[in-house]
Amino acid sequence: MHSTRREFIRNTTLATTGMLLSASLPLWANEEKQTLTLLHTNDVHSRLDPFPMDGGKFQGLGGVIARDRLIQKIRKESAQVLLLDAGDMFQGTPYFNYFKGEPEITVMNLMGYDAGTLGNHDFDNGIDGLVKQLRHAEFPIVNCNYDFSQTALEHKILPYTIKKKGDLKIGIFGVGILLQGLVPDALCEGVTYKDPIECANEMAYYLKKNKRCDYVVCLSHLGFEYKDNKVSDKVLAKETDYVDCIIGGHTHTFLDEVHKTKNRKNQEVIVNQVGWAGINLGRINIFFSHNTSPNYASDLSSIKIDESEI
């Protein structure tokens, strides 16, 4: 299976470089500490190949080979790793136009994604097209503020998933942006949008209190921030109680460092987003102890990865 994964990725696309956003954290003296590494992407938009070497801003960046090699390198160094995506897997290159999403899902399977959420462009082939591609997914797609009960997506999109990493129990749920105005009605017919803040609070409470999760991650396709009162990740972080981390998408925001804010309980929530097109791989290391709340680093650095270094 290992050789099949390598062979598939090498035969489907070429890449020369990738980039990593990493948060370095101080070691604790407590022997009972545990470390969770969150790796994440958003708005990859079918970018399986790196950008061409044409003098453009992103030339040579992105591509699934460099990302896969970096992910495998980190997994060898860290025992407890989660790989997550914040939506818009589809649309943007001829891969999607011709194959309708199957290569994107297949590559994510091979890279070992643990969970993802839906972006508005993931509806670009309609409900039936999305259902057809989700049959290939070996990882859960989560969303709790779209009601799919009147569509063929009912029971195919989960409100949440729980992942065990060592002794840690991680709850993961998703929220999505209002589709009206972004997706033609015919392509999302029957999907009912619900308030993402209310749904996030309900889900986070359920995961933290009922399911006893040690950490709750929201995969959001709301967007990082807006000039008006539109719900964003920054607003969501301030208006929730039990969300620990928001991994965002939609606005293609390249953050130089993790954004930190206080929630309604005056507890810290971290928000991150890593641009688009697979140019960056987000990395957040989180330390846990029985005696203190999870700790995070306050800075990130961007590292250019060359094939020869991996």
C-alpha cells in the first residue's frame, strides 16, 4: 500500500517546492505532557501540480508531492498528528473540469487526511456530483450548520467526528458560509443554512461536555474577517464558549502568525488560515498537561521546502 501511494502521487503530478507554516512550542518539564500536531490546508482548489515556472508570484509552489513528503516527514517526527482541510477542495484547474473531483479526493486519501469540511466550490457539480465524489473519500466530511435532510447528502456529511491521538480525544466539527449568492440555487437545492454561531456553540458544548473531548477544533469555511458584520472566523471565535481552535478557509488569507482572541468565557481561541492552492501547509503544535490548559506558540515562520531537503 505504501508503494502504491508513492507511485500514484508521482505519476499524477509533479512538484518541486512547498511551504510550511509552523508554530514552535516550548517544552514543559511535566513528564505527563502530550503534544498534538495539527496540520491543515484550505482552498486547495484542485491544485495538484505546483504553479508553473512562468515568472508568476507563486511559481514552483504547491503541488501534492512536496506536500505529501513534508507531511510524511512530520509524521515521522511527531507521534500524534492530525491532517485537516477547511474546504474548497474542488474547482480551479483542468483536473476538476475533466475528472469532476475524483483525483482531489484520491490524493487526499493517499496523504491520510483525517477530516475535512465543505466549501462553496465543493458544490460546483451540484448535490449529485458531490455525492458521487464523496463515495471515494476515506475520511469524514463534517458540517453542522447545513441541513441536508432534504437532499441526497443526508447521512453522508457528518456534524462532527472524534479522533483519538494517544490519550487525547479530539472533537472536530465544521461550519460553512451562506451558499445563497455564491452557489447557483440549482446546485445546492434543498440545503438549508443555519446560524453558524449557534450551531458551533451547540456542537462544541456537546463535544466538550457530553463526549468529554480534550480539545475541540472547528473547520470553518466562513472566511477570516470582513469589513461588515458578516460572520467570520474572528467573530465566531469571540462568540463561542468551548471551541479551542478554528482552522479557516474561503478568504484565501495568508496569516503570518496564528491569530489569538478571547471567547465569551475569556478563554483563548486560536484561528489560522494558510492562503490557498496548497502553497502553505499549516502546522500548530499544542502541548497538553493534566495541570494546565493547552499552550500554544505565538509566532509562525514560513519555510520553503525543496525536494532535496526531504
